[in-house]
Amino acid sequence: MDTIIPLISNRSKGPLGLVHLPRLWLKMRLAAKGKLKEGYRAGKGGLDGALLEALGLSLDATTSFVAGSQPTYLAFEAWVKEQAEPDRLTPEAIDRFNQRVLLFPKPEPERSEMLDLLGLPKDDTVWIASDLNDLDDWQGFHLELLDE
């Protein structure tokens, strides 16, 4: 594989307790190496942008740090702790962000498009965005392996 689908879930978290932070780190590391699969973003918009905003971190500073130092996940998390606005890392602030990610329903038209792509029925099921994102990643990974 020349490029890589990031398989760390939005739900994953490290010692800091923030969901999505490990996925953001992986996508930014892959993007810095030119290895992030086309169609994935690394820091700009979506949950990446929401997380950076929630932490008070700039996209440029974060991208520069990751590209320049190629940190391990724990080194990245340590940098985030140093750089984030302190009131954004309280247990309450972390819990608010985590709940936002873990309970956010996939909006239309992305929901319907993803259900079609995955072959799932378009019924009244409320699909949480992170669940559909995981299924989409796994399906994409499966298709990549078929092409090898």
C-alpha cells in the first residue's frame, strides 16, 4: 500500500482521556509523510478541526510540530498538554468534548451516502458518526487488500 487508511477509531483515547486525539495524531503523521489515503483530512475541518478548536490549538502550529518532530503518540500528547489552553484540559472540558464526539449523529447527506456505500438500510436507525466512520474505514481497508 502506498497510502494508508487510518484505522484508529474516533473513540480511541490515550492517557489524557481525549477521544479522537490518537486518530488525529495518526492522520497528521501519515499526511506529513505523504502516506495518508486520499479523501482523509489531517487537522482541517470535521472532528480534527473541532478537536483543535476545543483545545485552543492552531492547525499550523500542530502541523508544524508533527511534521518537524515526527513524535510518538505520547510525545504528541505531551506537546498538546503544554500547548493547549489550560482550561480546555479540565476533566469537565474533556468530558464535554468526548460526549460531543461519541454522541454526534452522522448528518445528511453524508449519512445516506455512507449507508449506500456500506450497503446498510436507510431506516430510522440513528447512526453515530464515529460508528459509521469506523465501518467506512474498515470497508476501505478491506477493498485495499482486495486490490493487492
